[in-house]
Amino acid sequence: DTEVTQTPKHLVMGMTNKKSLKCEQHMGHRAMYWYKQKAKKPPELMFVYSYEKLSINESVPSRFSPECPNSSLLNLHLHALQPEDSALYLCASSQGDRGPLAQYFGPGTRLLVL
Amino acid sequence: AQSVAQPEDQVNVAEGNPLTVKCTYSVSGNPYLFWYVQYPNRGLQFLLKYITGDNLVKGSYGFEAEFNKSQTSFHLKKPSALVSDSALYFCAVRDFQTGANNLFFGTGTRLTVIP
């Protein structure tokens, strides 16, 4: 299994809602990532988890809260988002978080905040 | 600081012709360089990477990339373009400053292969 899956594919939420994005991989990878991608822009790193511990937080607002329940799962909890948070949210994984390892991406969740 | 630049927002090529998507990099130390492709409404797919060794790296779907240290470039190439190659291509460099495997992406080049 060489796939990273993400649910839901699409999400529409209001600014007062609480929702969660989910990511799963069964490749035995020990590093997982959340990226945010705006239209026609490159992905921007948000968080890195290494061995289920948060290793990098790229100064992301607290309305985004990541969680890594186990080595296969990564969640992104959303609360009180703003319309400018509308974007494609990509999850990725790699074998580890050191060395020149390729990251494998999921298809993304397209989020619209109204 | 490390960065990559993709000087062309858009590249058009006729089907069957060779294609090149350009990337230049700036890093302190030895670069680890990657190419990814993104189809509409999809995540990124890994194509190939350069770590060390042979300057010509072969990857998925018939793509290859040439590492040129003197020109600090890592151009993506394919001998014969297919219409299905039309997509958004990102060059990326590994972040050395944090020591972690997070990637810095270029701004992307949209490739259109014309039938």
C-alpha cells in the first residue's frame, strides 16, 4: 500500500464551526506533514510530526490544531476559521524526518470557509 | 537560506516534442532536490530526486532531471511529451536549516502539451 488517504475530499464550514480533517497512511512511515495550498501557489508547510510527536509548527494560528493519535493517523482540528483559511489542505508522509526522503502526498481536502 | 526558483509560469510544447521545465536552486552545502507533479484537484506526486552521484536522475513516467552544479540548476526533462503530461510541476529543495525533511517548493510551472 503506497497511498496516503485524506477525508473528507471537500468541506464547507462556517466561521463558528468545529471540524476535523483526517489523514491515514499504511506505509510504515514515521513522519507526517500538513501543508496548506492556495490556488496557483506552492504548498506551504504547517506542521511536521515525527514518531508521533510534533517537531515543527510553522507559526500556524491556534485555530488549527494538529493531532497524531498513532503512527498511521494524522488529524487537523479546525475551529473558528476565517474565510482566508479556504485552501487545499494536503497531508504527506515520509519514512522519517531526517535525510533526503521523498514525501508522499494525499489528494487533499478542499476547504471552503464561509 | 535555501530556495528554488522556477522562472517560467507556463510552458507549452507540442505532443511528441522534448520538454524541459526549468529550476534553479540556492542552498548552503549540498542540495537535495525533488520534482513533483500535481494534476488538477489532486495532491502532489513524487517524480524523482537528486541526492548525490550521477547528474542525470531518472524518475517516474519517463521523466528525468539533470543536476548542474556550476549553473545551480535541476531542470526536468522528457524526450517525448504526452498530452497526459499536462499538469503543474513543482521543484523543491530540502530544508537544511532545521535539519528536518521539510521541503521548500518553487512557485510551480504549468506545462501544457498541445496535441
